[in-house]
Amino acid sequence: MQKTASELVAIINEYLPELNKLNEEGSSVKPLPHKWSKKEIIGHLIDSAQNNIRRFIVAQYEENPGIRYRQDDWVRINNYQSCSLTDLIDLWHLLNKQIVSILSNSSEEVMQRTCQTDISHTIDWLAQDYIKHTKHHLHQVLGLSPIAYSA
């Protein structure tokens, strides 16, 4: 699991300085009324981190727990649009540091335990998917070349 944890450390180190260059005003703009602003996308990444932390932990002591979340509801209820951009970036950073800690301390045996999202996946698969999902959305937020993502 060290490889996935190291990959997440590299993502934090590469993208955090770029996130910190964003400004509040530009990050609050919604491209369309039904589309998320950059702040809301960062909020979505926070929600993803929180839900994956729960998956990575609960799957270690329960058999194939069902942990799903409705992303649009989470973004709306958390009201990320009205949050400080700096606070959102700080929270994203801290949650990802926690994921690195969890993954770094998980054995290969633990990584083969499963968690039910829409279907059953190993923690290892969920961790790798989390990396792809995170990079996909960071590229959106930072206006970098798109990275295709499908779960």
C-alpha cells in the first residue's frame, strides 16, 4: 500500500501550491447554474476524502460494509459555495494527509478486504480509484489538461 500512499503524497505536494494560487472570487464562479464552482469541486473532493476515510477504516472491522454517498446532496448541504477558499484547501490537505496515514499503516491483507459502494470493491481498488478521481477533479479546478475518469 506504500505505493498508493506515496502517490497521494506526490499529489498533495504537486497540487497544493497550485490550489493556494487560486483566488476567492474566481473560485466562486459557477459556469452554469447547475454546475459546480471550483470551491464546490474542492468541497466534493473533501466529501470524497471523508467517505473514503470511512470506507478504509470500517472495512477493516466489518465485513463488506455498505458506504455510499450522494455527491450532489453532500455539496449542497455542506454549502461549500459560502465557505472560505483557504479553509476548503486546508481541509482537503489535512484529510488527504490522514488518508496517507491510514494507507501507510494498512497491511496488504487489510487492503484486500471489501467495501460495498454500488458494487463490492477491495480497499486497494478504492484507494487507487480515489487517486484517479482526485487528479481528475484537481485538473478541472486548476484548468489543466483533462484527465478522463470513470469509476
